[in-house]
Amino acid sequence: MQPLESLPFYCPIPPAVHPRVREIDEASVDWMLERELDTSSHQRQRLIRCDFGGLTAKTMPYGQTGPLGVVAKLHSVLFSLDDAVCDESGATAHGLAHVTSRIMRVLEAPTPHWPDDTPHTAALRAIRLELDEHATPRQLRRWTEGMRTYLSGLVWEAACRRDRALPSVNDYAAMWMRAIGMAPSTALMDIAGGYELHDHDLDRPEVRALTEMTWTLVAWDNDFYSRNKEIQRAGDNLNLIDVLAQERDCEPARAQEEAMAMRDRIMTLFLRLREQLWSRAEVELRCYLVALGHFVRGHLDWASECARYADPYGETVARWWKSAPSDDSLAPLPIPSIAWWWEQLEGVSYQRRSQLRSDRHHDPDREPGAVGAWAGGAGVATGCTG
């Protein structure tokens, strides 16, 4: 598993940050230390440097201070949980099924307290109870279901780590969008913004597709910037680049180039589909569409400065951003678990217009027509006041 030079990201959404970013971070760190989530001083220092406030303030810059404090606390618990019982500790599917099932029951019924709560379970119980102050019953239900999606993904991830071979790209795409922890994050967006989404809006296929694209963009972006850290710390090659290299039987550097083209195809689809939906969306849904874009951009802004992801091999990122996608085709990726996203586009015939001319991730049988150039998203990318 060889380290790779970083590739720049395409994300034409303006950056934004909540003005109380430092206050949010300090409060979340103090709370995390009080909860004694980790006994190792080294691990505590590592978590302190994660900048939970920066992650929260950049991904939800529109949020109200009270709910944002809860979001930052959740980030601190999930990062600690990930390090303590997930990918860096030799977790098994059996062990994680036990841990995650207990957590889910606590979130479903947070009172009374259990006498044998683990620190992570107790912290998540406290977050669930604090959300009562900011969320409606419907919003709490959505967040709880988001946590169920995330925790079930952790069990699947642990099973993948125990297999002799890496999963297929199709399985990895389905698993990682769940295990990255984005489902509870997107469920918090309207809570943080001080509005409430309608169920019929969230159930629309286009909105579901945009939500899953947000999960996937964050998950895959994490793979690009964290791969060197993971292989240096834990010999961990469960990431999009190495999964693709196995499936294509190619070198990691070539797989990374192709994986970035796949990622840029999803970013292009995200912008196009969001613009398509904008004109017939009511104000609450428009706020949500803006919030999805903020998360994709804010996550990358946070990662570009976060000490947790400083390259252990001393490689410096020559260029973090790029102005154009490496592949802007609107043809569906041949990945069955996510291909349905492209079915939501209206009036599109698929013609490849790729700067990376690689047939490995194109399906030429789905590209009979031409698509004009699209600048896209300028009216959607600004902030939403709620």
C-alpha cells in the first residue's frame, strides 16, 4: 500500500463559516473531556486537534448557536467512537452489532439511564435528550433513523474489514455512504437551521438522490485526503482508491485518477439536479438544498486545515482546489447501488464530455445524444437564512 500525492477537488460552492466557530469548538472539547470518552492521553490530544467546531461551523454556517453546539458534541462522540471501537481497533461485526444495538435502544428510549452505560452510550444518550430542546418529534424520529442507518453501516464496514478481499466497488459505495455517518448529519440540517422539512419533500426521489449524493461525496472525499493517514496508522486499505485498484487490477495511482473522475461525475450531477429542483421547491426545501451544498464544501474546507489529516509522509498538497471537473459527463456511473440517481434528471441524453477520456467508468451504450455546457448552481450556492 503505497502513499499517493493528493489530487485537487472540484467543488464550485462558495465557502462559509459560522461566526461563533471558536466558541462552538471550545464548548465541544470541554464537554468531550468531561465525558471521559477516551482514557488515553494521546487519543484525547488527537481528538482535541480535530476542530469539531470548525467542522460544524463550516458545514452548517447557517445554524443557530444552540443546535450547533449539539452537532459539535455529536461530532466529538462519533470521531471518538470511530477510533475506539471501529476501524482502528480490529472491530468485528459481532462485537459492533452488540455495541450498536445497545446504542440504538438508548436513542429510541433515552430514559431511564442504564447502570452499565459505556461512556459513548452515555454521551449519545445526553445528546438525544438535549435534542429534545431544539427538535420536533418528527425531526427526532428522522435523526434516530439516521443514526440507525449509520450504525448498521458500521457493522457492514467491520464485516468488510474481516474479509480476505476488498469488497466490490458497488458494495463499497453502498456501505461507505452509510458508515461515514452522514445520515444523522443531514437529519440535523433543518434542526440547526430553525425550520422543519415536510416528509413529502424528503421522500421525493430527487431529494433522496441529492441526500445520498451528499453522503457519498463526503465519504469519497474523506478517502482521498485520509488514505495516507489510514495506511500509515493502521495499514488500512478499505477506501475507494484501493477497492477500485483491486477491481480494475491497476496501480493505486491510476485508480486514484479514475476514482476522482467518478467523484467529479457525482459532483456534476449534484449541481445539475439541485438546479433542476430549485424552481419548484418551497422555502424549507430550498434551505435544505443549500444546506447539502454547504456540507460538501464545508467538509472539504475543514479537512484542508485539520491537523488530524496532516499527511504522515510529509507530503504537502500543492493545490487543494481545481476549477473544472476531471469528468463532467451526465451519463450514469455503472455502479448499480447508485445508478438510480441519474434517472432523476429531466431532458438529458447522455453524451460524454470528459477531460479524462477513460472508458473504464463510462457506459457508451447509455450515451446516444449530446449535452450542452452548463455553468450551474450560482443561484443555489448562496446562504439560506431560513
